[in-house]
Amino acid sequence: MRSPRRDAAARAREARAEKAAAATPAQAAAPDAEPEDEREGTSSGVEDVARAGVATAAQVATAGLRFAGRAAGAIRESLERR
């Protein structure tokens, strides 16, 4: 089940895309006063922190897997030497 916020954001993106497709070239070339995220209110500081946390967790997991792989390789090499 999708959250109501995601559904609302998806509908807003679709409406924005339809509006942009229907806009004339002169209207499409006009610069916006505000960035998209601030107008729609779809991005918040909490989301940015969450994304940063997920990226950090992925990097730590990758480093842990590399370390575990190297440790397993070292154990295997030491056992083969016997």
C-alpha cells in the first residue's frame, strides 16, 4: 500500500508535467522565481537527512562486506598453507 503523501506527490508531478507539455515555448523559457521543491513543499530537511543516512549506511555496509571478504580470504590462505 502506498502512502497518501506519495500518491499526492505523484499526482502533482503528473499535473506539472502535463502543464509543462501544454505550455507555449515562451512560457516554458520564463525563469522561475523559486526552486521546484520550495514551491511544492515536497522536500524537507527531514527527507534530506534520511537520504544522507541511507547513503551513509550503504557505504558502511559496503566497507563491512569488503572487510569480511578480506578476512575470509586471509583465513582461507592461512588454512591452505598448513
